[in-house]
Amino acid sequence: MIIISAMSEDRVIGSQNGMPWNVPAEYQQYLDFVAGQTVIMGRKTFEIFGKDVAPETSLIVVSRSAELDDVPVATTFDKAVAMAKDLGKQIFIAGGSSIYEQALAVADQMYLSTIHGEYRGDAYFPAFDADNWQIVETREQPQFTFRRWKRTTASQ
């Protein structure tokens, strides 16, 4: 299971109803990674980004109350993971904050892009213990740095 996120240097992942930056190369990288796979995301994240994923991508939305046309909804993160495992594809976790927080306990990789610069926001990527993770790939881009992290300790 892979957590995937873009964040500012101080962990901002969102501002009101979107991202506070416009970095098309990073967003295209995200879409390329998740294409044809299974993506778990919260309702707010789905409303902002869900329509952009490739048609062959399986989406599962975590929401306690929403019913969505043509998209499976799970009432808890754990139920979403169980549904995703049944699909037999790579599972990506795409936010928001509370979904990421739950995923940190079970993910074995993280694909994290740090957007260069400072941005204001109201949603943050949760802090994590870097001692439990190792950076196995780094790619510097003009507007962001991509890092692939791999868990070094057993997930909970």
C-alpha cells in the first residue's frame, strides 16, 4: 500500500477547496502513478480530484454519509482497504489528512512530492517518524522534489 501526496515544505496539502499551488508536472506524475490502480481517498479529496483520474482507475471513497454515483463508498478507512484488496491492484492512498494519518500505520511505501516554496493552507500531511522509513529514490524537478520512501519497520 502506497501513500501518495504533494505537500509544501511545511507539510501543507490543501487550502480550502484545492491545492495552493499550480504545478502541472507534479499533478501529471500523480495521475500517471495511480492510472489503472486502486485509489482510496476521502470525500473532499474526491470532490476536488476524483474526476481527473484515468477511467481504468478504481476509486474508493471514505465517507460516513455520502452516497456517490458510480463510485464505491466505504464508511471507514479499514473497510476501504478491505474493498481495495479484493480488486487485486496496487493500492494508493490519496488523502486527505485524516486518511493519511490512518494509512501511516499500514502503508509500506510513500510517494511524497515536496513543492518548493511556502504556501498557506488549512490541511496538512501528518508528521511521521522518519526513523521508520528510508528514502530509496529522490528526483529533483524545477518546482518540486519527489521522494519515494520505503518502510524499514513492520507496519502495525
